[in-house]
Amino acid sequence: NPVLQLENVHKTYKPGTPGAVHVLRGASLTIERGEVVALVAPSGAGKSTLLHIAGLLDGADKGRVLVDGADTGALSDRRRTAIRRRQIGFIYQFHHLLPEFTAEENIVLPQLANGISAAEASARARQLLDTVGLKDRADHRPAAMSGGEQQRTAFCRALANQPGLLLADEPTGNLDPGTSDVVFSALMTLVRETGLSALVATHNLELAERMDRVIELRDGNLVKR
Ligand code: ADP
Ligand code: ADP
């Protein structure tokens, strides 16, 4: 099964009011296992909306969202939440790390919540930090790290529970161009080493070109670029 399928997805905010915004108008997309896809569009085009629907954080008005072949609209809330927690990792523009915990603890916590033992969780956290070049930052709190280091730590946290699909919303949008490049490379290393599939929204075309495939969100539809 493909990791993610969107079929004819529609989304309107404030439907039936003068302020209605028809953001998605029949968007369709298939992501195969191991594929890393760039989603490009200008600000306001609906990238966040699309990612939230793909990540089961918001529902579509019409159309289907299939994760690993399962039609998520046909599932109970409980099953849908389980899929979201176990199979999907989400990365935002801002890291949202917990300030009172170290880098390692931030990556350990979601694993403990998933029933992983403390020793195993710690080993995985350190291995992930090593992959993104942050082995020596494991015991630092977010405030003691640079913006790029914070974001790389957030990537590790998103992958802590080994999701099959990663959804990233402008993951380097908050960083200066030089840092962006380092952080993006770290993300690609993580994705490739773990065999992840990913959908990465960006308005940086240079970064987009480094992924397997680029799709564009235009007038509420997804088109090949
Ligand atoms: P992007 O991520 O590409 O910047 P968004 O998905 O955030 O785009 O937003 C797409 C459009 O939908 C924008 O016009 C935005 O103002 C509008 N929008 C997003 N979320 C909401 C919401 N909760 N209520 C009303 N309008 C929204
Ligand atoms: P992004 O930077 O990813 O495009 P935004 O800053 O557009 O995100 O949106 C942040 C949050 O505000 C989202 O949850 C989105 O749904 C909501 N939002 C965006 N635009 C509007 C809007 N016009 N009215 C209400 N909520 C909105």
C-alpha cells in the first residue's frame, strides 16, 4: 500500500458565510514508501491545511485520506488517533520543544508515552541525535542551543516513535539561509537513514529540488511541477 493517498480532497473554511475560503478543491496525491515529496506554494495557498488533513489533525469536507491503505474517514476516532500517534510524525516551523527538559529527554518522553522502556528510549534518542550531528548536545536544554540545533532536535523527536510518514510544514522557514541548509541536510539524512516517507512543505525551491519529486498546490489542486 502507498503510505499516503489523498483522493479529491476539499476544504472550505467558514462555509456558507461571506468570508468562506475554499482552500482545497479536489486535491489528490499518492506517496509511495520511501518517497520524499516537496509541496511548494506561496503563503496562504493552503499548505498547512493540506498537511493537517493528511496528518489527521483536521478533517476534509469531501474526499478520502488513506494511510497505509486504511480509509481514515471510515475509522472510529480512536483508531484514527492511534494511526496519527503511531504512524505519522509532524514537524512545524517552530520547534515546540519542552523548555524544562534536555534534548535527550524531549526525544525520550514521547517514547515513554508509547510504552518503550527508559533504556531503549534513551538509546534511540542518542542515536537520532548522533545522526543529526548533535551527540554532544544531548544534555542541553533548548535555551542553551541555537535555532538550528533546536530544530534538529525537534526532527529527532518527531521520529522518536518510528512513524512511517513524516509531514513537515516549512521545517526551515524560521531559520536564516545558511542554517536552513545545514538543518535541511540533517532532515534528509534522518529521512534516508530511517527509510521514511515524507511530505515537506516549503517555499524554498532550491530545497524542494533536492527531494524526489516536487508538487505544487495551485488553486486548491495538486499539480506536478
Ligand atoms: P499556507 O500554509 O499555504 O500558508 P494555510 O493552509 O495556512 O496556507 O491557509 C490557507 C488559507 O486558508 C489562507 O487564506 C488562510 O487565511 C485560510 N485559513 C487557514 N486556516 C483557517 C481557519 N482556521 N479559519 C479560516 N481561514 C483559515
Ligand atoms: P502557517 O505559517 O503554517 O501558514 P498560519 O500562521 O497561516 O500557519 O496559521 C496558524 C494557525 O492559524 C493555523 O491553525 C490556522 O488554521 C489558523 N489560521 C490561519 N489563517 C486563519 C484565518 N484567516 N482565520 C482563522 N484562523 C486562521
